[in-house]
Amino acid sequence: MFVVVGVTGGIAAYKAVAVVRAFVQDGHDVHVIPTPDALRFVGTATWEAISRNPVTTSVHDDVARVRHVSLGQSADLIVIAPATANSLAKMTAGLADDLLGTTLLATTAPVVVAPAMHTEMWRHPATQHNIGILRGRGVEVVGPEDGPLTGGDSGPGRMSEPDVIVAAALAAVGSPADAGASGEGAERGRDLQGLRVVVSAGGTREPIDPVRFLGNRSSGRQGVAVACAAADRGAEVTLVAAHIDANVLAAASVSPRVRVVRAGTAAELGDAVREAAVGADVVVMAAAVADYRVAEVSAHKLSKEQADGPEVSLHLVQTEDILAGLASGRAPGQTIVGFAAETPAPDETLLERGRRKAVRKGADLLAVNRVGWAEGFEVDVNALLVLDRRGELVAEARGDKRAVADALWDGIRKIRAER
Ligand SMILES: Cc1cc2nc3c(=O)[nH]c(=O)nc-3n(C[C@H](O)[C@H](O)[C@H](O)COP(=O)(O)O)c2cc1C
């Protein structure tokens, strides 16, 4: 395959060397086009040595071969890693003031970009607007990831790892080496392609008054990992997001196959999930939904001055059981999966407690995890028991939340195949 790798002027240019090398080792004919700024980070000699092809950056180099269009016309795939904010803006506008710009206008090949920049630049409305337009034109956007950035700060903006970029690029051209968009799900490929899935995540907030709410400690990490795993494996995902850490949600928002719908209270989440579930193949209820809400929300902030004494009571009423409702009303062929965060009593095991709940809820699968002061919430690891609706253990998963998410999808595929 004739692969063009565009490299633009960011620190992550050094990681693009590994992208180029991976394509070469895979037997592809690789042509690197650095921007003039990129050459200030990694020089021509490195790109020529690694790609084993001559490297030029200006439309005025090697004019006899009409390189300003010939590389784009020959390309089967164009990957831009890293893609700076500047280069994304230029792509959006169709600027052609260097060899990479002319090549991009001269190609009909799939284009994959791996943005890398500081979080503020990534979140800037101009950059997000450009990304939206590029996606609309069919450009595949890989990452950026959430993590440490140059300068010591941390957040979304870090370029995806080279193996993730290469896997996503090969997937974009439907190569037999298609390994999915994520290194973590690489061996599973696009085994969820064609599925429409709904995932709820995060913690609901039940208002007490205009200022206060009843909430829970869910960060949304596990539900977002479930949504991202499904998207990376080819599914079209609606993520119904209750309260979720901004950085955690950003990881899902950048995936082109994840549509995010926001919900605040249990009632709003129930409405959003039911609406999204129409026509969905799988619904995963990973959100931590309040069991109780305040019967009458005060229109004014409750104050000590208005209280009769030092104590105050809140009258709580149960919220609806969204999972049980989805399970009893499921459409033919639809799979309903619930999550249960439990703190088993001293005389019972997590499995015993999970079994009772699995039978009571009637979902096709119930993923049960132990929670406590130091377990389950706001951490990157998890351990799940996955039970079927008779309470039988069908899978166990332990590890980082993404690995657990992939194991859960393996379980969901298994029970759907057995039907
Ligand atoms: C040390 C350094 C690191 C930079 N890293 C990035 C980066 O990661 N992402 C980005 O969008 N711009 C970054 N820039 C700014 C770009 O180099 C600058 O916008 C340049 O015009 C990009 O040109 P290009 O897109 O044509 O390569 C960096 C600049 C410097 C000096």
C-alpha cells in the first residue's frame, strides 16, 4: 500500500517515527511529508532513513515529478501524526501553501489525523469546529488521549500511541490487518460493527433545592470505558451521560462513533435512555442512578434561619427502576445489561448478593462489582462478576476499566450468539 505520513510541528513528531517504522515493517511503501515547522522537531535525515524514501516539504522540490499532486494521487492512505491545531485549521480551509496541503487536496484516499496539542488548544471552539467539519468530510480522527502533556500539565491533548494510530489507519482502509481503533481492543477487531448500542454512565443528581443535590461518587469512568470499547470495536454508540468528570467525558466525546446525550436526574436519564433504546441492539446501564429523590424540591435555598430547630428531615421517595423497566419492555433481539455496585453484608458473598439482584432485575446480564470507601469509585481499576438472568456466573473480569469493558463486551457477544 502507498502510505503518506504527514508530520506537523508538534513535540509528538518524535513519536511519529514509530508510526512510519510500523508501516515500513508491515511492508508498505511509505512517503513522509513533514511541514517546515515539523522539521524543526525531527529532521529530514531521520524521515528518509526510517521511510527509505526521499523526503521533501516544499512544492518547489523535485518539480519534474510534479510532487505537489503526485503523492496525493498515488496515496492509498494518508495519516497525519501529529496533527497540530494549525494544520487542522489549514485542512479545514483547504490551504495549499506547502507540500502536505497540496497533497491533501489532490487525494481521494482515506485521511486519518492524530491531533496533539495542549488541552486549551484542543478544547478551543475553533479547533472543535474544525474537527467537526473534518469528520463531516469523512476524515478519521484518532485521539487525542487524556494524559501528561509537554510542560508538566495533564489533560486531553496527548497524541494517541503509535500502535493505536496505525491500527486505526489500517481499519480506515479496511486492510486485512484491521485491528480496530484501539490497541487495547486490537485483537478483537471490529467485532461489534453494525450494532447500535446505548450506554449510560456517571452519577445522577437529585435536587433538594436550587443549590443542593443528592448525588453519588460515580466518576463515569467505567461506563465511558464501556462506550469507548464498543465504538473502537465498530459499534455506533449513544452515551447517555449523567454527571461525569470532564476529562473522562472528553475521552468519549472525541470518538466519531459516540453521540453524547446529557441527563441530570434519574427521571431525565430514564427518558433519555428509553428514547435512545428504540432500535438499539444492546443497552448497558452503567450509570449510578439514585434510588431515591426528594419528594418536593424546594423552590428556594433551604436556610437555617427558616428551620424550626437544629434538625431537618428530607422526605424521600423511590425513583423508577429504569433497568427493570428496560428488561421487561425489551424489543425482540435486544440485549439489556445492568450494573450493580454492591457492599455485601459480612455474612454473604458478592456472588450471592449479585445472584439475588440478577434474578430480581430480569436483565440479560448483570455486571456486579464491589464498592466501598476505597473500591470501585474514582479509580482506574475494577473487578466484575457477570451474571445471567438466572444468576449464573458467565464471566469474571478484573483489571483497568477498559480491559473490564472489553471483557464485558465479549460476554455480551457470547450470550447474543447463543440465542
Ligand atoms: C516546542 C513547541 C511545541 C509545540 N507543540 C505543539 C503541539 O503539540 N500542537 C500544536 O498544535 N502546536 C504546537 N506548537 C505550535 C506549532 O509548532 C505552530 O502552531 C506551527 O505553526 C505549526 O505548524 P504546522 O502545523 O505547519 O506544522 C509547538 C510549538 C513549539 C515551539
